[in-house]
Amino acid sequence: MTKFAHELVTGDTLDPLSFTVTPEWNQQYCYAQEDFDPRYLAGRDAGSAEVHPTLLLSMSAYTKSPSFRLAPGTGSIMGEQSCTFLSPAAVGKRLDVTFHVVATYEKRDRRFEVVESTVTDEDGTLILRRESHLTFGSNE
Amino acid sequence: MIDDATPLGTTFDGPVRRMSIERLLAFSGGRFSEPGWPARNLHTDAAKAAEAGLARPIASGLQPQGHIIRLMLDLSGEAWSRAGSIRLRFRRPVYVGDSIRARARLTDRTADSQAIVYTLEVWSERQDGEIAVTGSATCRIQKAGEQEERH
């Protein structure tokens, strides 16, 4: 994918992303959100700690795709977002993210792209499905 | 926790969260372990924010979203991680130094043989009373003794 982000059209796919959350990285998000629920720290019932939901959201933003490219002098703006949590993600497991442009539309003279992201873990369990409505602005 | 006895219209408040630069750096500055941390962007750096026409660094919209999700977890428990949905619009910026609070109001409750689906209006309110983020959340909570049929 060589297009700039604002040039994407329905059907375009950005390169997928894989990552594995470490306990330290997870705790960084706990600190950022002032959310030290034990489920994110040591796990419960001898299970693995769960990945903090904002870390999942952060890494499933399409700006995280290896092929995401902003045109010089532009920035992306998220106008609307929907997401569904389908299963907890475990710290230490590989997570795979896909990014698909599923629609584009115009509203108030702005062009929006609707990007669907899914997060699946290394066992094939669907963790999160997310749809973001993004538009672009000039930084100049 | 919400349950089938919670009256429609009941409101719930999360704690007030101050969006300090330390919290923004932790959220948007990249991993602490990365060389050159923190990444400089409009969430973490005053000069980068100014380049984008902002008076101060702006919090990622995912931060107030995360506070709303935390409130939903408190209200719906384990069910949220397996059957929680949220739809949000980002209406006004949250800047470094602002304080925000996640809030929710129970608006609907429907039941089938296995579960109750709760719908809540959700929003994030700044210290000046302005709404930064608004939307709705739903969560499907299994009735006691019922097993979800997964396909």
C-alpha cells in the first residue's frame, strides 16, 4: 500500500500488525489511565493478566499499520468510533491486527474514511472489532 | 453493578481524572523501553501541538474513551470483556491539565431467555461542564445459571 492515508478508498487494506504485550507495557497503560485493576496486573485465578483495553484500542488504530502514511502537513482526526469487545486478550500472547477501509463518505464538506480493525490472538480468538470514522486536516 | 432491578434513568459517575502531562506521555509517548522515549507528537509535546494549531498538547480521544470503558467494567463486570460494545463521537478536545469524568445513564433494558442487554448513554465531561465525548454503550449480561451459546 503506497497511498497516503487521505487517498484510501473502499476496499483498500493496510498492512497488518502483530505485537505481543509485556507486563511492563501493560502497566504503562494502567498508569496512563489510573486504572490498576488486578485483572491487568497479575491476573486472577492463576490466569494471565489481561491486556488493558486502551492498549488494544491504541494498537488497533490504523495509524499503527506499518503501511500507514500521512501526507506532509496533514493530520488525521477521529470523528466517531464504535468497538465491540469479544474476548479478553492475555498478556504474553501474540495479537494480530487487520485494517480494512469499508466505506467513505462526505459530511459537512469533509471526506471521511471508515476503517474496520480486528484484533485476533495467536489462538485465533477474536478479541476486538472496531470501526473508526476518520477525516483529515491540514497542519498548516 | 447494574442489574434487572436498576431503574431506567439511573446515572453513574466515574472518578475525576486529571489529564496530567505524565499521563499523556505514558499513553501517547510510545513504550517506555523504546530508545528516544517519549515520541514527540501533538499529545506529548507543546511545540508539536502548536504546529497543529493547538494551544497545548491534546489528549488522545482514546483516553476519555478508556475512562468510559472503565466505568462500564465497573457496572457490568466480567461480561463487558466478552460482550461489551461502545459507540462514541469525539466532540471537543481534552487538553493537558484538563479534568474529565466518565458518566453513564441507564436508558434501556431488554431480555431474552438467556441474557439481559443493557443500554446506557455515556459521556465524558470536562471540568467546565462541556461534553468532550458522547455516545452509547451496550452490554449483554447472562442471566444467572444460563450459558451463552457461542457460534
